[in-house]
Amino acid sequence: MSTYFRCKLSSIRFVKEAFAANLRALRKSYKLKQTELAEKIGTTQRNISYWENGMTQPDIDTLARIADFFDITIDELVGRK
């Protein structure tokens, strides 16, 4: 595997981990339970749990709703800024 692809894979891994950690930290800073956040952004508690544990990631529309709810950019949400 080339160095370029190894760097891309590690970059993707960082974004996934940063998103999971940021989502959990933001939710807790707002003193919300997973079910409460899920209701506010139109998803399920199970999705919130999966995202916070890095098991899956939301689609771009859901990322935008999450960022809007917390009044941050998607870049900030995924740890790119």
C-alpha cells in the first residue's frame, strides 16, 4: 500500500474518532441524554449511541442538522478546525 493511501486511511480514522468524541462532548455539555438529542435532530437513540461509539457515521444531511443544532460548522464537528 502506498504512503498516500496509508495517510488517507489514517486521516479518515481521525475524522471518525474526532466526530465520535466531539458528539459525545457536545451532547454532555448541553446536558442532554442520547434520547433527547435524537428527538431534537430527528433520529434515534440507537444512532446517537452508534455514532458516539464510532460504530457508524451519519449521512451529510444529518451531519448538517447536528452542526446546526450545536451552532458549529461541520468541520468543527468532525475535528477539522
